[in-house]
Amino acid sequence: MAEQASSFVRDWIASNIRNDPARWDARLDDWAADEVEKLRAAAKTAGLDLSDPELDGDVLHDEIAAAIECLSGDILSEVRGL
């Protein structure tokens, strides 16, 4: 099941974490927490076991925060022409 959850998480983050100018003023932790809730709801709808370690809220928060930071770095690079 962990492999299925892991694939789900990876695919969900790739499909759903996007540049959102409305979120630029939000704190990273708040943005990531909002996305964790969305991901866990989607995982539940998909029939995944939410007790799977791959779907742990803290783990997801770290993964999503890293994705947002990576996205933010890409945006800054584009803006600065790097």
C-alpha cells in the first residue's frame, strides 16, 4: 500500500502545487497546511488508507513545503532572469 500512497502523493503534488499569486503573501506553513488538507481529502476519496505513513500530516507538510519552496525558487529565477 505504501507504494500506492507514495505514487499518489507524488502525482498529486506534481498536479496541484502551482504558482498561485493569491498565496504569495501567505506564510509557507499556512499554505502547506492548506494543501495537506486537500491532499488527504483526495487520498480518502481515492480509497487510500490515511493511516499509511506516506500520508502522515507531518511528512506531507514537509514534502509540500519543499515543493512550494522549489516553485518559489523557480519563479524568482525567472523574475531575476537567472
